[in-house]
Amino acid sequence: MSEQRFIIEMGMGSDQYGQDYTKAAARAIEDAIRHSSIPMFAALGKDPKEMRVQVTVGVQEPEEVDCDALAERLPRGRAEVKAVFGGMNVTNPDDGNVLVIASAAVEAFLPKQG
């Protein structure tokens, strides 16, 4: 069955002191979904479990992101999270601290409606 995307939200998150890529990615995902409200499910008589949620997070070290842990934190739908190269690392020249910045795209899909 083919699907159609009906939501795409973007977000940004950071970890300022721990260089934790998963934490920065989680904050980017939270930023993306924090402002969303989807009354469509009730209006159409749909169950949110029918929704497939595809999340892409961009960070400088994608292999450091725990995608399974991030998927478990998503509140609705069947979630898939993948990490790709992106985001940004910014080093403070005074103390060498690395600020990790992640970007996230959260997309939601439902089966095509008749």
C-alpha cells in the first residue's frame, strides 16, 4: 500500500557541555514536535498507530547517535530514526569545549486515503 506524507517538522537541538550526540539529537526532535498538534486523527477517525514516523537527524558524528533510544521516545506512530552527517560542532577557542548542534526532520506518513 502506498503512503503519503502529511507532516514535516524541522527542529534544532544542542548539547553544550557533554558532547553527547544522542542528547543533541533528542533535543532537535523535541523541538520539531513540541509545537505540533494533530487534530486530524480525531477528525478522520484514524488511529495514530497507523502513522509511520520517519526521523532524520544530522550531526557531525552520526555513528555516535543511539537511534533506537530516540525512536522509543517518540510519542505516536511507528517510528524509525536514522542519523546522517550534518549538524555542526563549534569549538570554544578559550577552553576547547565542543558544542554539538543537531538538526532534525520529523516526517509522518499515512496510507493513501481513498
